[in-house]
Amino acid sequence: MTAAGAARGRPGRYGRFGGQFVAPVLLPVLDRLEAAFDQAWADPTFRRTFEDLLERFVGRPTPVFETVTLASANGGARIILKRDDLTFNGGNYANSALGQCLLAVRMGLGSVVTDTGSGQNGVAAAAVAARLGLSCIIYMGSSDAARHAATIRKMRAFGADLRIVEDADRTLSAATSAAIRHWMGNSATTAYLAGAPIGAHPYPAMVSAFQAVIGRETRLQLIEAGVLPRAIVSAVGGGSSTIGIFSAFVGDPQIRLVAVEAGGRSGGDAPHSARLGKGRRGIFHGAETLVLADEHGQILPTASIAPGLAYPGSAPEIADLVERGRVETVAVTDEEARQAVLRLAKSEGILVSLEAGHAVAAAERIARLYDRNDAVVVMVASAGDKDLDVIWPES
């Protein structure tokens, strides 16, 4: 559904969103990338290598896992987790990092540059680059870095060159801008590795194609278990895990697709990251999409306890699905997400990231609308080890 070429209308466009809004110097670079990806994706050898490493290096397929105590406490539908937190490095980000690094090798490039918010895309990129013999540069905002010391050590253990960004709001948005500037100056030798299906074409289509493995697995596993879910719920930052799991269910209108955004501290007028629900059309990081901006087009600050969700732009494909009414949006506050992480840990022995905690909190709300014969599936994109100091700052 979301593989390259599946976009509606012109290539790289998803309804009114997408496209290429970049400096002219990057247009031939993007053309070469698109041609290389199309050829690689049609090459059975490339696909076999990708799928083999997904299994043996990333740790796929990941299981679906039904909660027992958590669902009973809510008194509604069954709650089933898609456990990408069990991949070896970087959660779901490893799928796309692997595909893009393999493509960089195929194109004869020797290094990759990327950005990270929660650290998961950085860990995934660093690990895959080490495995494939690529040098790896990672930009991370200083605000995010201050909260994730252990993740930083992990990236450096894999040999990555980590560069801390002090610009703008010192979060993922600033890191992404820095990584793109680096790439613009070094595109002859370096591939920009997108952590999410954002940015100029072909990045949204390319990342979606690599992440679609999540949806294919989930659909097959649910069929094998005899489960027809009422809803698929996923927290959305850049949107990699969300488009990954939604991709296999977009054509099933009886299944609700729910994108969960970060409501910040209060869920009211305070800073948040709900650009799908409260954003407006704009150009951001190379594509037309829904962004958090004021009436003059100035980007507004984001806020979230989960760094991976604190991004002012959105994936063009998800923006289109929201505009068409196929994807619903809800917002979850910082504290609601933190409490959901704690409930899942104490009731099921599963420690998920704060990003995934947003999806769990929303799934609990939705599950209460149904009965025990129904099921709600939750995308668990990454593990919670990175957030221990945030969840229990006093320990």
C-alpha cells in the first residue's frame, strides 16, 4: 500500500501533500536517490538481503502479544501489543536504517548522516552502519541529549560520530536541520538517512516501503490468531512505525486507524506536538505537509515528555490520510503517557518507551468503548530503557 509509487497522483505527492521543496543543488541528488531506490527495490537480490538481515540482524518478525491484567483492569476490549520493542537495536527504526544503509552501499557511498530525538534512530543507524562498514554521523539536540545519556553511550559504542546541536529549540527539529545542512555539503560521499517518512520525495515513499514489514507481519499474525481488530493505535512523531503498521490496514475501512499525538503537559493551550490535529498546511524540511505554525508561517515550539514525538512537521502520507478522514487523531498528555508506561510495566512486566506509552494510554481509552469479544492493537515501537531516568527521576 505504501511502497514507492503508491502515492496518489503525481510521484511524491499524497493528495495535497508531499513534493520536493529543496535547494536546487539537491534536486539531482534526489533524482539519483529515487532511481537507485526504484532499481534496488525491484532487484530480488537486494530484497533477499534486506529480508535476511531483518530476520538475523534486526530480530524480525516481532511477536504480537495480548495483555491480560491491563485489559481486564480496563474492562473493555482485548489489548494486543505489536512488540517492535523486542528488536535488537533502535526498535522499529532499525527497519528503515537497514534499508537505507544497504542502499547507500549499493550507491557506492561510504558514510551516512542522520538525526535523532529519543536516540532510537541514532542507535539503529549506528548499529547498521557498523555492520555494513559505513561511517556514521548523528546530530542530536542538546535538550534531548541531556535526557538520554545511556543512549548516547550506545551510539558511540557502535562507532558513531555524535554531534550535539545547540540551535533553535535544541530538539529533533534542530537536529534534522543540522543533519540536512551536513548532507547538502557532502552529498557526493554521504547519504542522508531519514528516520521517518518525512522530507522531500523520495524519502517518504522510501521509508514507508522499508517500514511496511510491520504491517505485513501484524496482519498475518492477527489472521493466524483469528483476530479482526476494531482499531490499530500508534503514537506518531515522524511517523515511521505508524505508517508501517497502518500500511496493511488502510484498505479495511471497518478497522479504525488512530494516530496518537503528544498533548504536552496540560493538553490545553500549552505547547504540544499535535500538528496532525491542530496544525496547518506548510512547507517543512522539504515537503508540503501539516505543521505547527502560526498565521505567518513561523514554526511553533513543540513539547513532549517523549522526544521522538516532539516534531513540528508530519509525514505527508499520514497528513493526507488524516485529511481524507481515514486516520483519526487523538492527543495524550505527558502524565497520561507516563502513567500508562507504569501500568503496563507493573501489570504485564513490559517496559515500553514514553512514545509507546502515548499509544497505550489512547488504546486503553478506546478499548473501554468495546466489549471483550473485540480487540485493539497497539504499536509498541521501542523499549523503555532509555526513559528510566525520566520516569523515575528521583531514583
